[in-house]
Amino acid sequence: MQQAEYKIKLPFFEGPFDLLFHLIKKAEVDIWSISIAEITDQYLSYLQSMKELNLDIASEFLVMAATLLRLKSKLLLPRPTHRGEQEEDEDLFEINTAEELFQRLEEYRIFKETALNLQKREEEQQKIYLRSTGGQKVMVFTRPETVYTIWEGANHLSDIMHRFAEATLTDAYVPAFSAVEDFVVAEKSDYIQSVLLKYRRPLPLKDFINAEGLWEVIVTFIALLEMARRRKVILLQEGTFGTIFVTLNQESLHEEGDSGEGKTEKDD
Amino acid sequence: MEKEKQKKTIEALLFLSEEPEKVDKIAAVLSTAPEEVTDLIRELQRDFAQASRGLQIFEVAGGFQMGTLPELAPYLEKAFSEDISSNLSTAALEALAIIAYKQPVTRIEIESIRGVRSEHVLENLLKRKLIRVSGRKEGPGRPLLYNTTPDFLKYFGLMDLEDLPPLEMEKQE
């Protein structure tokens, strides 16, 4: 452990193409005029130094080494190419000629350099700070006819609000909130509870909003909120913007026991 | 609603919004024509510039958004250093570049260009919502197809996919 360690820093390469590209650049040659023999030797000696440094060599690098050696040997021992015996190897590269190698390198170069351009844009854009509330939704209620969600991009709950808002903004419809009668909401709550009792598992919130009318949407929504508030149901969400599930609060069932199933346990 | 108030409303709306807001949506809110909204936003942009404010309104991902001026970044970074989002790795950028220009594209196609396996990179990009699975390719194995998302545009400050920087084709130096 105490022996002097050589700290030789090898540049990191994303993959064999990246390494080859680096070698070509170092040799200051054009992709199309590389000598396969030379590049193969350089490539192998690089892998050798990785090995000496006990670095893990990803399998892709080795596959490329094999590919390069094959190309090199082909050049040294020109023979009629009989395509028949082309092995069905699981070659990530499937490069059979130098020409093909050049093409692949060129394609890689295009995207590598384009990625650098994107990186510049990333940097630029990250200099602009945006408002962030940590993904919380803010709904703005002003007057009944101008209810809308400001945040977009979320599904589910805000979808519902959006349908609501769209209808509110476009439908020729008459006043909203003040007209929501208690009994309608109560009716809806009963319905929601009966559905949940029947299925006895969490159901997506969306499933309860199947009706077309704006009125239905509002009532269902208010009923659910009301039930959640009274702890009759639990609303579950797996992470921000995840699907919202509605499930019965088992505790409340036992406590109240007022829903059909009779046999109330007596508690104070 | 008179013009001045519309303008104020747009400013307030963009101030509150975490996402680019589409002109059509603002127009619906104000019950006015989209062209009207665009004009008002342009006016706001000029107002902001002339009043030498720390904020700007810019166009991105098909909408408008309010953000800080780039030159303030060093100071804001000091103030909010804890929530700086980490930059993308070179590998992620490579994969993203391929997806952006070749979409829809399969994992194998991406790997064949990069010459390395890219599962983890794709997972990471999916998690960051910069790409999405858009379907399956017909053919053997029916591999998943990947596309970029609106978040991708926002992340790089692009209006739309046309706004991508040109591919680095044959460069004669």
C-alpha cells in the first residue's frame, strides 16, 4: 500500500471511436487518410497502457481492437473476399473494410462535435435562472369564469383542472361555484365510496372523472377533495406529477361504520 | 380589458409561470387575439430592456418565459448554489445529439454510432425527461424508439427542433 504509485493520468474516452478519434487528431491526419496499420498499433499500445495501470477495459474497446487487427491482417494478406464465411458474430461494430471504419468514424465525429455545440447551448441556458417552486402547482382562482392553472406539463390533477378551465373559458355556461349544491356533492361522495368499496383497491383519480359535462367534473373534484379532507379517502401519489390514486381510508370505515356494512364496533 | 392591463397581466402570468407559456393560452385568458398577445410581449421585452431590469422575457419551446439575465449568473449561483442542476455528461450529450437529429431512433442505432453500450445513459436521460419512448420500431424484436421531449427544448433554450444547431458536417479547416 505504501509503495510509490505512479500517477499517470490517461485521458478518459467515451468509447473506442472516441479513442480512435483522439489518436487521429493527435496524428494530425484526416479521417479518410489514416493508415490502418499505424492506427491499430497506436490503439493497441493505448490499451496496453490501460492494462498496465490496471484500468478496467470495457469490452467495446477489445472488440474494436479485434476489428482493427482483422482489418490490418486483411491489408497484409490480401485474398479474395469470399463473403460466404462471414461469421455471425455479435459484433457491435460490424466493420469489415477500412472504408466502413472511416465512415463510422466520420459519423461519430459529426455527433461528437454536435454534442459539443449542444453543451455550449446548455451552458448558455443554465445562465438563465427560472422561477421554480419545486414543481408545486399554483391554481389561480379569480372569478368563476377565469379559473385556470398556470402550470402546464403535469398530468392528472392538472389535466382535470385543465378540462375544467377549458370548459370554463369556452363554454357558454352559467355561474359556477356558488351554485354547487351540497346534496349533489354528497351524492357524488356516496357514489365514489360505493365504487371504492366494490373494488377494494386504489383507483386512479382520473377514473372518477368520466363524464363529459363540466358540472360532473367540478362536482367529482369537490367531492373527492371533501372526502379527503374528512379522511374518508386517501389520495396517493407516487412522486411529483405521478398518477394520483384514490383509496378508502380503512380507519375511517372502522370508526364510522356508517356505510351500509352494519356491524359497527362500539367505540367511544 | 384595456391594453395596459393586458400587458400587466401578461407580465404577472409570465412571472408566476415555471414553464414557457403559449401565446394561444395567454390569448384565451385575456380573451384577445394571439397576434395582440405577441405584440404586447414584444413591448414588454422592450420595456424590460429599456428599464435595465434583471429579468428578461425570452422565447423557448414554442412559448414565452421569464428568466434572469445571463450576466447575473455568477451572483445568482452564489445565492442559490444548492439547487444548481448538474450538467449532462459527455456520454449523455452524445446520445442526446444522436436522438435529437435522428429521432425516432432505437438504442441499437445510438450504440452503433457511439460504439459503446448506452443503456445507462438512456435511463438517465429518460429520468431527466429529456427523452421519451415514442413507440416501437416495426421489425425483429420491435425495439423501443426514442424521441426528445419539450423539456429537451427548454433545457437547451431551443424554440423547436428546427432551431437545433446544424450538424457538424464535413468541416474543412
